[in-house]
Amino acid sequence: MSKSDGQFQSAGRARPVTLAVAAVAALGLLLAACGGGGGNGNGNGGGEFTLRVSFANETEAEATLQLNDGTAQTVESCKGGVFTFDMPATDWILTVNGETAIDSLEYQPNELDQDVAAQLWLNEDGTVELQSFSPGSNITAPAALTICL
């Protein structure tokens, strides 16, 4: 750049600072497009968290697990398994046969801002027992030999 009569004129080459700012802006756009920014992890700018439920049905009838108004998962009598649900960004309720088994409002937000593993047991009399609810994703299916003894 040269100064002529109090005004600057471009010498035809980009300034290093301008290139650096453009590079940082481009990197920011790329990270935002790929979900690399901050966020609460519930599909709003971050990764999605998962609720994994180990469930055993000790009743003589089929049972259903359902998160909010999502697709119901059916579990045969005297069977069990691990069921995976995407945790919603807002409050949620997991039901067993239409009855509340886990309500997100009973937990602190920091307890839900991560993957969660839970163990549920539908007892022979139809009552639901929440045996555990903890952060993480490692959970195993209930042992088939212990269901409907």
C-alpha cells in the first residue's frame, strides 16, 4: 500500500491479517456445519444423548416401553432385552404399559446431559421397579434364567 494525498491505495496483494481473519471465519462455518460447536448435546448443536434401558417383563402378558409419543417397543411375556431411545431435548417420560416408569423431571439437568443407562423390571404383579439409573452407556440385558422363575 502506498499513501497518496492522504489516502491509501492497494498494492494488489492481500494483507496477512485479512487472510487470517478469513481463514478463521471459514473454519468457524465449517465447524458449525459439522456440529462441532457447543450446545446441550440434545440435537441442538451437539451430539445426541441416548437412554439405554435394560428391561425384564415378568408378567404373563406382553409389555410395551415407550418414550414420550415415540414408537412403542413390545416385550413378550417372560422376556427381556436392552432398548435404546434418543433422549429428547426437552422433558421426557418413559412409560411401561402406559404408566410412568422414568420421568426426566425427577433428575437434575446435569444428570441427563449425557448418555444414561437404566434397569427396569416389570414385576409379576404389574408393578415397575427402577433398579438403577446412572450415567453411561454400558448395560447388559437381564439374564433370561432370572425372568419368570
